[in-house]
Amino acid sequence: MKELARATVTLPKELLEEIDRLAKGRLGDRSTIMRQLLAKALRMEKIEEAVKAFQEGKISLGKAVETADLSTWEFLDILAERKIPSYRYSANEARRAIEKALREKGIEI
């Protein structure tokens, strides 16, 4: 089991009541539910941070995978779900790739 450290948090009463409702429904205690919810929120935040940085071209696919703490395939699935291209070409790179493909087919431009 991971080492636990104590933290004090002030929450709105309604939020604490909702946490207690979840704890009761899951037959768990308040602290366990709060740890689970925080862990899930942190995982989601890491993914959002990685997707945003990747989409803005600030980090590579490999760095985004590392940041999100996912496998490459999991991260690619998230990009596909959001219709975010996983590969980016500059206009020159795209032009060169198209020209090369056409030459390989025997088509001169």
C-alpha cells in the first residue's frame, strides 16, 4: 500500500454531502472515496494537459504519452475520439510528401 499523508481541505457542504452519498453507495468511507475521486481527477487532468500541449505543438507525441501516463495506443485513441490529428506536417513537408508519392507512381508534376 502506498504511504499516506494527511491533508486538510475545506469543501462546500453540498460537495461533502455528495461525497458521503457516494461513500454510502459504494460501502466505503469518506476518506477512501475522496482519495479515489482525487486520483481520477488527477489522471484526467494529466490527459487534458498532454492533449492540449500536443495539439498546440508544444510537445511531441512521445512526450504527450509520457505526460498523460498512458500507452501510445491509449493516447492515440483519445486523439481520434477528439478528432485531433496525431501527425502534423508543415506545408512544405506535406508538399514534398505528395510530390514524392506522385513520383513513385510515375506521375510528373
